[in-house]
Amino acid sequence: MKLGIVTYNMAPEWDLPTLISRCEAAEFTGVELRTTHAHGVEPTLTADERRQVRETFEGTSVELVGLGSVCEYDSPDEAELRRNVDATKEFIRLARDIGARGVKVRPNKLHEDEGISIEDTLVQIGKALTECGTFAEEHGIDLWLEVHGRGTCHPPYIHRILEVANHPRVSACWNCNMADLDRDGTVEKHFEMLSPWIRHVHINNLFTREYPWQTVFDLLKAMNYDGYMMAEIPGSDDPDTVMKYYRALWEKMAS
């Protein structure tokens, strides 16, 4: 397993050179660039700017792992749904051009309060992911569906979405939510449910004991997970120290 960082929370105001240098100093070997942040890596970049982004990472010890989009497919508005599908394709093109592995997408909420059944929303999301996955495959990019959203973060619902999508380029980003826990307070059942699809992982505050961190680390090791665990950690006035402490704790849990 490898440790990286999402620019969300800790690094939204860091430019690429700052991000890379701090990751190298703390031995974070990958980054996921969340959209709208100061790094400026967005689908609006020109061909030359995309080449410059790729070259900025070349020769460093930090990999540009992925792009954290906010593309979502649950809206009952067909125009909004199409806008998000088209935006996903733009992020896929960008990922290809800058040398990233994948693009993170998400479900965001259910629409029962609008008279739309849970099943209809889940199927809609899954079908949209099939279209996006096909496009991603054409460009050599993976799509990571984050276990996210109001109601949609329930792992059985993510399972249903991925079952409908049924595409080799569409997988799950395990997101370490409290909603991962079953009614008995354990995580194993829901983890195993999604384990065939888990190809990306977000982690957050390893210093807390509310979430069963060591159990999840052990489950990942048991499935021979060799991808990235991307830290979404709170900002700090001393980010270098926090990142080094975080790295040390992560190494202990991952060993």
C-alpha cells in the first residue's frame, strides 16, 4: 500500500511546487488534485499547460495519481445529469493528458423527497457510470466512485450502483465514513461487499478512535491491496510536522 494526499482540507491553497516539495519531505508518494483548488489543474488548461503539469511531476518522487472531480449522476434533471456526464469526460481527457491514473466521481444524494425511488436513483447513477466508464476505457483512465453522499454513502447502495454499471474501468473509492459500519458497529460486512471493486481509498483522521482504522488496514492487506490510501486530513499551521506524524502512524498501521 502507498500513502498519498488529497488536496481537500490540508492543501487547497498550495501550488504544485509547494505540494510536491511537502509531499517529498513527508514521504507521501502520491497526490489527488481536488478540483477548484490552488493547484489550478482543471479541464480548462491548454495543451501546453497540460504538458507543463506532466513535466512538473516528472523527475520527482511524487506521482500524480488522480483528479478529484465533483461530478455526480443522481439529479432527476436530465440536463444536469448530461452536464455531469460531459464534465466527467473532460476530466478523463485531462487525466490522460497529464499522466494521472484516474478520476474520482461520486453519488451525492437520494431523491426520495422528490418522489423518486432509491432504486431508480441508483440505477440512473449506474447507467451514467457505464457511459463514462466506456469513455474512460478508450483513454486508459480509471473511474473511482467515492462512497459518498446523503444516503448514497450506504455501502449496499454503492454495491447496487456498481452492479448496474458493470464496467471494468468503474470501481469504488472506499471513503472511511462512519456509515461504513453495520448495525452491530463492525465494518467487515460492508467492506467485503465492496472489496471486489475497491481500487482507491480515502482516509482521514487516523488519530481518532471512532472509526475502526486498524481493521480496515488489515482488511486491505488481506486482499493484497497495493494501491494508494489518500489522506484527507485537516489543515494545520504546521503542515510539515502533521504530515510527518501522519506518515509515521500510517506506517505502523500498514506494517
